[in-house]
Amino acid sequence: MSPEPDEQLVSVDGHQFKLKRLDKVLYPEAGTTKAEVLDYYARIAPVLLPQLADRPVTRIRWPDGVDSKPFFEKNTPSYAPSWLRTVKLPTPGSSRNRETLVFPVLEQTADLIWMANLAALEFHVPQWTVGPRGAVRNPSRLVIDLDPGPPAGLAECAEAAHLIQERLSEDGLPAFPVTSGSKGLQLYVPLDGSQRADVVIGYAKRLAESLAKSQPRLMVSNMSKAVRDGKVLLDWSQNNPAKTTVCPYSLRGRARPWVAAPRTWQELAAPGLKQLDTAEVLRRVDTEGDLAAGLLNGAARLPV
């Protein structure tokens, strides 16, 4: 059967499927179409897929573009292709209310393109991975999400990030910064996977609380919005196994096609730090390589 006028039949990784409404504008302010979103995900796949590897993916979809209301999707759609890897996992909650969801695990470029064709712009993942048969493993990274409360912005996040890096270095831990593609940035520490989630959460919480206490002008660790004006929230809670963080190299559903972009510490120290869009990120990968590659070979162990 030939595709409809607004459809295109493609073959990716040996899998054939249809792409629809390629001229649909998903980012009105920038004029970015679905075709351009698909092109980004196809080209960024070599560095994005390793960050997604073995992690159940929650998607945020904007079928009518970023000016419309999005929705979260955890379950794999019933019409997903048979070649898409899935894993059954229980959701958090009491045993009475707990349910099992079927999450996708994205492994190849075809998976990314098929999901992006559904206007899944954002890919969010936990800090842990699953094994070949779906067993949940210990976290392979720690994350601190730096969220600025206006009028604080990215500059204050960068200042806070350097202070966090100093503290992590004292414990012999490397840190990799990622501007979030939204308002702030994330700091990641690659781990060797030998420590349970509660150990990782405990370390992250103590780190955030200690820094907030020593730098009250700049940082808070309390989630209450009442104390966040003009300060950077150190959100340690995203290490909870029930929570997810936007994956490095994922697009964001903001006014423009910004990306959760790995950065260098030199960039964070320079003035004029800003979020990066798809064209800038692709150009950087071509010239500088994968700045998040260090997250893939975690050898760090947290002091307890």
C-alpha cells in the first residue's frame, strides 16, 4: 500500500515505517518542522543512544507543537512496532495501588525516529538501568539538577556548579555539566553501579544541604518555592529511583529547539553562557566530539 500524500515511507536500521505530517511546525517561534526534528534525532543518534542505553524512557509529547499542551507517556503505545524493545516495571506506590507499565528502551536510530514521529520531543530517563531480562540495576550515575529561581538564571547556576564541582573533587568524584535546554543545568557523576539507590540519594542530599548551608546567598536545597527567589535550587531528589531527568542530547519542548547539551567547565566559567539549539549541538559534536562520553564508563564510588 502506497503512503498517503502527507506520509513518507522510510527504512531505518532495516525497519520500514511511515512518517507523517513532516511539514508540521512544532516550534512556531523558530519555524522548526517535524522533518527538522527527525533530522536532528537521526544525526545525534550516535551520541544520544549510548546515554539512553538500557534505561526505560518516559516521553513528553507535543502533537500540536510546543505552543500547545503536552502530555507525559510512560507506557509503550499498543501500536508500537514489534522490533521496539520493552521492559515491564512496577510503578512506585503502595502494593495496593501499584501497577505494572511497559516502558520502551530505545536502542537504535529507528527507535528514536519512530518515537519522534509521534512528536515525542523530550526523552527522560532514571539514573539506573535494566539488565537483559529487565532486572533493575543500581544507579550508574548521580545527578544534581540546578534550577534557578528568578531573577537568578544560568549565570548563577554556573557559579553554583563550580562550587559543587569543588566539593565533589574533594571526594575524588568527576562531574560533567549539561545545560538543560530549559532554565538551568544538571551535573552528573558517573558511578560504578556497586552502590544502592538509597546510598546515592543520601550522598546527594547531604551534599546539597551542606552547600546550601555554606552558600545561603546563592543556593537552597529546600524544594519550597517560598525560599527560592533569586537562588539556585540544588534538586538532589532526582536520584530517587521513581524519578527521571531529561537525557543529555534530548530536545526540550521550549519556545525554541533547545537541547540538553553537554558543556565544558571552561564554558561555564566564561561570561555569556546560554542554552544551545539543535544546529549548535550538532556542530559541536562534529568538531568537539561527545562531551558526555565520560558518563558512559563510570568508575566512581561515593564515600559513605
